[in-house]
Amino acid sequence: MNRREFLQHTIIGGAATTLGASLSPSLNAAGVRWPVGCFNRPWTTWTFDDALKQIKAAGYETTGLLTRTKDEPFIGADATPEYLVRLKQRIAASGLRANMGALRTRHDIPLDESIKETRKQIEHAGTLALTYLLTFGVDTPEEYAHYYKVMSDAAAYAQERRIELVMKPHGGSSGASDEIRTVMKAVGHPNFKIWYDAGNIIYYTGKDPIDELKPIAQHVTGFCAKDCGAVKGDVMIQFGTGKVDFAGVFRTLNAAGFDGPIMVECCKVGATAEETMANARANRTFLENVLARV
């Protein structure tokens, strides 16, 4: 290559690099890279320490404190300071990070008592350095107004501790997009967001998860991953065996500016904790393959 050819090659190459840098990330590299974690739900037959071990073995770095047991109150109002200190140590020793705790709120008791219990759980989440608190809505219409007031207070109290309060579709007041928008308007606080659950849309309502996502996608800050084949159908299944169009859901979220996290909630529960781990690992791989094509 002589000097003139070298200069021409350099100019053309530099222009191509500049053009490539000006393109959107989706054009520069295929797929999205949202973090994928795993809840403890598939391992409630075993101890939480077993769950932590298997979640790590399945290739996850993040877990969520979703399903309580008689031995594990997690952030519950009845959790003792000693338990919380030990829980934080156990999670750290496992090599995992916990990002979420599930709220359990009561709405058939006086409002001030419900707020007190909820605030205690928020304080416990702060002790564990959690990023999100998950609520599920309520099933009984007579409790809706009570729930809205508790969540409005909780959103503000959590925000003071830099914790985001989120709600997932779960039937009743959080059944699908119309109900979810009603709750968001009634709560009326910017720290009240949505963690979408496409499988639950099918399980509780039979509606199309993509259609129900579109009106609320801009409010979604997390995704609870499960599959489901029919109303009230089995959700402890492998991804791709139900009716959730994960690619379509992720494209809709991507268009709305979503950036994760995705938390695997379900998989087929095996005869052993290790078999369950293999299924959870397969569901992680499934999601990563889908995300690579979004």
C-alpha cells in the first residue's frame, strides 16, 4: 500500500467508525443486556440456604426474597434484628446479592396499624440494603381504598430510604392494565412503579400480555418471569412451554426504555434441589437467548 492508498483507507475507515458510533445501540450490537436474577420460590421445599446455593450454581448473581416460609420471615414485620443481621450475612456468604423483598400487608385492620406494619417491613428492607419492595395488590374490592392509602404512605416512606415500591399483576386490584392504572392514579406517588408479570396476566385474566403491557410499559421497572398456558394453569413450568411471547413482551419493554432487571420466578420443580437448579438454569439460558434477539 503506497502513501495515497493508505490515506484513502484511513479516511474511509474513520468515516465508517464515526457513522457506526452515531447509530443507536440496537444497530451497533444485537440484543439487549438486561440483568437476569432468580427468586427463591422454586426451592421452598428445601431450606433458604439450599436455595441460595442452587441459585448461585444456576449461574445467577442476584436473588429476590419472594416466598416466605415458617423459618424465613425475610422482611416481615415479625423479623427480629438478629435474624435480619444473620440473613444479610447468609446472602453475602452465598456470593449473591438480594435486590427485592416482598411486602405482606393487611387491609382488614385499622389503617394506622397497617401503615405501621408496612413501615416496619420497609425499615427491614433498608437493613438488608434492598433496592425494591414488591406488592401484589388486593383481591377484595372492599379493601381497595384502604390499600391505596397504605401504598401512598409506603411509597413516600420507601423513597426516603431510596427503595422503589413496585406492584406486580396478581389478580384483583392488579389484574391487568386497566386495574393497574387505577391503582397508580389512586396511590398518586412517583415512587410507585410496576414489575410486570406476563404469566400472571394469563393466569388471572386470560388476556394478551402484550396488549396489557402497552398502556403501562413506561411505568415498568422490573419483570417477573414466568410462563403459563391457560387461566389458572400451572406456572411452575419451563419457559417456552406456555403461551407467553417473551420476545414480543421484551420488544415492547425495550421500546418503552426498560432496562431491567428480569427476575426468574418459576421453573419446573424437580425431585431434588439440584434438579430444580438445572431447570432454573435452563430458564435463564432461554431468556438470554431471547434477549440476544430483541
